[in-house]
Amino acid sequence: MEGEINFTFVLMKQKLKFNSRTIHGGQHPDVAYGAVMPPIYQTSTYRQTSPGQHKGYEYSRTHNPTRTALEKSIASLEGAQYGLAFASGMAAIDSLTKLFLPGDHIISTNDLYGGSYRLFENVFARYDLKFDFMDLRDIKHLQTLIHESTKMIWIETPTNPMMRVIDIKAIVEVAKQEDILVAVDNTFATPYLQRPLEWGADLVMHSATKYLSGHSDTIIGLMAYSCPDIDERLKFVQNASGAVPGPMDCYLTLRGIKTLHLRMERHCQNAKEIVTFLSNHPQVDQVFYPGISQDSSFQLPKGQMRDFGGMISFQTKTKDLEKIHQVLSRFKVFTLAESLGGVESLVGHPASMTHASIPKRERERSGVFENLIRLSVGIEDVRDLIQDLKQALN
Ligand SMILES: *Cc1c(COP(=O)(O)O)cnc(C)c1O
């Protein structure tokens, strides 16, 4: 199949700017009929003309042309050599973690997606993988935790839900001395705002369920990296374990990615206005947003993010759980729901929703108390969003 595509066309596309690669990366008019959009190859298997003679595709767990287009698209956006798609963000992290062996040690952000914590601590710890969770802004502390079994540092930045920004380059400098893999969950930032491979990370993971697909209509995970050895090992696990997305989900994500740059601009713009509103609201205590430094002992890494995204957390002044639940139930434009990154605004209560799988003590150590509310700011008219916050916080 690849052989039939005009090669200069593909080369030209690799040179395009980011906002063009969202639309063209990994995609080319369909060879069969010239369809401009990538066809949804809804097939499990492919005809062989004689055993082993085929056009590069044998079985859709291993490869599927719609999935290939998406895998090339994420590689193009992250500036990577390779991309891989999985059935969910968790399936991507699961496959990556399967590259390690019993006794291997992984250091992770302590303020992270609840499902990632659960997978590490409640699934992989049973296979004797060792985990440490820490505030990765503290490089000195990180150095004390590294030992000869340490194989990976798992960074989520901005962190979820506290929106702390972790310095990828500073961690890479420490990790490279010890040959430790650095992987970044780039779900909150997206490649539009932050490209971890450019700061030296080895691997980027996305819950593309969120901003990349962008319309809250699919569950899907992506990885991007440039090392051929990682590619070989991850592709092996992807095929052996089989947690792959269907072609329809790949198509929806490709379609979402085409407007990523436009959506992200508006998410950022709306979020900034809401941060200003919340910061001046009498019922609001602290506001957490990646552009706001939370702790003077940690500097925000310069230039790591182009802008600060659409995710905001804030503490209500009241700590009365019943009152907090009343606030959450009053929203009319924001929808009270799990997840984030869609065109529509969502509100969530991390302590009882996204982060309920993290033990209370661990959760509160990273700052997730019951009075924390998390917003995924959508791309609606910001005046409607502020009006909704006003009436809900009242
Ligand atoms: C949602 C999310 C995940 C998990 O992805 P799924 O697609 O839900 O499996 C991982 N990391 C972050 C930061 C997330 O927001």
C-alpha cells in the first residue's frame, strides 16, 4: 500500500508546520478512490494472493490502515519517529509497563491520574514491580530515590488535578546519567502546548480520549517515541496483549486532531478569563493553573509550555462536603462528569470521582482535599461559563 503513494508528497508533509500537520500528518488521499478523508477500514482480516503475499496488512489486531494513519499522525505531532495506538490511555500505560521485569523500580509523579496510580499500585505491584510516588518538582529528592533497579520515571505534567508543572528537561538530565527511561503523560498539555521529546524525554503517552479526539465520543490511547528498540518491544506487546482501538475510534481521533490547534487556543483563552474570575471570587480559596507558580521554591520551567491549557482546579472556602455537593449540583452549562478535554465544559470533584481510587492519605498528601473542584474549560462563549460559575458558587 505504502508503495503506491507518491513519495514526494509524503516527504513534503513531514516539513509542514504544526498547525498543518494536525490536518495532514500521516494522511494522504486514499489510493483506491481518492477519498480525501482516511477511510474507516472496518475489517478484521486481509486477502493474501498466496500465503504471505499481501499489501502489508494481515490481521487488524496487528495492523489496520486507519490505525496506521493515526499512529503516523501522533508521531508527526510529537516530532517522533514512531506512534502507536491503544484501546485506551490505560491500555497504553499497561503495555508500556509490561516492558519491565519483576524487581524493576519505577518513580512516578505523586499527583497523577487516579487510574494510572491504580494500575501501578494495584496491578503491577502484584507482579513485583516497585513504585515510588513523589513530587517530581523536587529534583534533590528524586536523586535520593534512584537506585540500580530504577528503570523509568513517569511524569505527568501539568499534574492532575493540582496543575503543578514538572521540569521535563531537569529530570531528563538526572535520568540520562543512569540510563533511565523518561516517559511523559502529555494528556493535559497535548503536543500543541508541550512536546516532551523536544526536552529529551524518551516517550510520550496520551489519553487521546481527551483533547486529541476532543469531542468526548471515544476512548483511545496513543504513544509516540523515536527509539527503534522501544518500537520493536512495544509493538510486540501491543500485538501480543491486543488492547488495540477499532478503526472507527481511530477515525474519530484523526478527525478530532484536525482542529486541535484551534480548540486549544480557545480552551486556553477561556481558561485564563475563568482563572481571573475565580481568583477574585469571595467563595474561592486557592486557584491552581499551570501558569501560576504555587510554591516559590520551584521555578516554572521556562518555555516548556507554549500556553497553559484548559484545566483549572480551585478550592472552595467552605470545607462542608454537603455545601460542596450543592455547588456541584447547581451547574447548568458545565456538566458534572468524569473526563476532560472535550469541546463542552465539565466540572468534577477529584476526591470522589477521578481520584477516588487513590487512598485518602496519599491523595491529601498531594493536596487533593474534599474542597477541591476541577474544571475542564470547553470552547463555549466564556461569558456563559462565568455566569454559570457565578450562580453555582453563590
Ligand atoms: C484519562 C486519563 C488517563 C487514562 O486514559 P483513558 O483513555 O481513560 O484510559 C491517563 N492519564 C490522564 C492524565 C488522563 O486524564
